[in-house]
Amino acid sequence: MVGMTHNTVAGIVLAGGRSRRMGQDKAALEYEGVTMLTRITEAIGERCAPVLVAAPEASQAYRELSAESDLQWVTDEKDGSGPLGGLVAALRAAAAAGADVAFVCATDMPLVKADLVDELLAGLTPSTDAVIAHDAQRDHPMAGVYRTSAADALAALVDAGELRMLAALDAISTRRVGVSDPNWLTNVDAPEDLHRLRVGA
Ligand SMILES: Nc1nc2c(ncn2[C@@H]2O[C@H](COP(=O)(O)OP(=O)(O)OP(=O)(O)O)[C@@H](O)[C@H]2O)c(=O)[nH]1
């Protein structure tokens, strides 16, 4: 059955990266006068509760933003385990908050909309652990809905040294779906990406 309803869908923003290509922390970067983190948490907050921000304690985002923030922050269980390690910690926190499913995105996706959450949720079946967005270029594991019950399987991979998101998704039951507006999936890694977005190129 496709199109199940979910009582509680948490939101998870992965925000603990080092932003080396951008040269400054992407969570705190402003787009259209608002920080990326605020834009995204407000957009997904229309559908998701709680909204959790995952970052290692040592990350710039955690050190500089968490104290002043009204958001719920979840620290990675192990530093250096990358987005997958952050996802595991956040899925466990979402489960503890009563959510069976969480929408997951990166903090460098300023065009994420609540409609993306709805479209991915519509693709979740009883036997599916995750539904991720797919476009003509690639799969987008950081635009997906994940069952919180998948946390242990993903944690076992992290413990075994597998930190690649797409490889991890092959170890659980994952569906790929197209979304109606691929712009939602735009991510900005470097200053030129942000420039392109600002000039609408
Ligand atoms: N919680 C958590 N999030 C992470 C971690 N590493 C990356 N992310 C997030 O995952 C998303 C994708 O990260 P990347 O763009 O691949 O890496 P980055 O470190 O942010 O940027 P680069 O240093 O330029 O590679 C971003 O939203 C990051 O903030 C991590 O170790 N923990």
C-alpha cells in the first residue's frame, strides 16, 4: 500500500559538516536574508515535529549555533562518522520522541519545501525502510524519509566502518522516487553554487 498516513513525522537536518568547499559554515550561511538552517527548519516544521538538528559537538554549527537556538540539537554518537553517524543519532532521538518516521535533509538545501516531505512519505510502503529522492542526475540520500526502526541496521554499518550513505541504503530496504520539483533537491556546496542560485542560473 502506498500513501500511508503517519501520526508523527520527525524532521532531521544534518548540519555537522566541515563546509570546506564553502569556506564558512553552511548552516549559518544566509540565503535571501535568512540562515540556511532557519529556512529549512521553518519549511519542514510545517509537516514535521520535532525538528532535530544533528551535528557533532566539535562542529562549528554546534559550537556557534546550538546555545542560541530554539531547535533541538542531537550530537553525533561518534565524531568522524559523517552524515550517516549523525543520521543514526538523530533517528534514535526521533524514536525516543515517539516518531516512527523521519524526514531527513542536509543543511545545504535552501529550497527544501514541506511538499517534498509529503511526496516522499507517499512512497513509503510497509516493507520499506527508506524512500529517497532521485532525479536525472543521481540519488539524493539526504532528501529522504527513513523509518526510525532502521537506526540499528545503519548503526551496525557505521560500527563496521561503512560511512557511505548510498552503500548503507543498499543494506536496508530503500525505494527511489522522482519528485515533482527537482529544484527542491538543490544543494550548495561552494560559493559558486550559492551565486548561481542567487542569480537564478
Ligand atoms: N551530523 C553530521 N552532519 C554532517 C557530518 N558531515 C557532514 N554532515 C552534513 O551532511 C551534509 C552534506 O555534507 P557535505 O556537503 O558532503 O560535507 P560538508 O562537510 O558539509 O562540506 P565539505 O567540507 O565541503 O565536504 C551537510 O548538511 C553537512 O552539514 C557529520 O559528521 N555529522
